Amino acid sequence: METYISIALITLSVLLVASVLLQQMGSGLSSTFGGGGASYQTRRGLEKVLFRATIFLGVLIIVGSIVYIAL
């Protein structure tokens, strides 16, 4: 049972990293140092799906880790 949970956690972590890397970061480092201006953009389409998938995968990893520790 622990082997299946370990494989699931590794798979979930790879998917989480991929979903984070696929999200657009905006204007890069220029906004960090004050060059970008403060503009708010609404997430639409695929960007919204990736955002929600990232949150869902993070929650699944937390739950899976708690289950793994409990065993």
C-alpha cells in the first residue's frame, strides 16, 4: 500500500511542477522592481484551468502526505 501512495505522490508532484511552470508570469522581473505598473488581469480559459488545477494538485499532495504518514 505504501508503494502505491509513494508512486501517486511522485506523480502528483511532477504534475504540480508542470502546472506551475506552464502558467504565464506576466512581464517578468521588471514588475518586481517597480517598472511594470500595477495592473490586474482576470484569468480566462486555459489560464484559469491551470490555476485551479495547481490548487487542486497541491491539496491532493497534502492529503496524500498525511495519509502516507498515518500508515
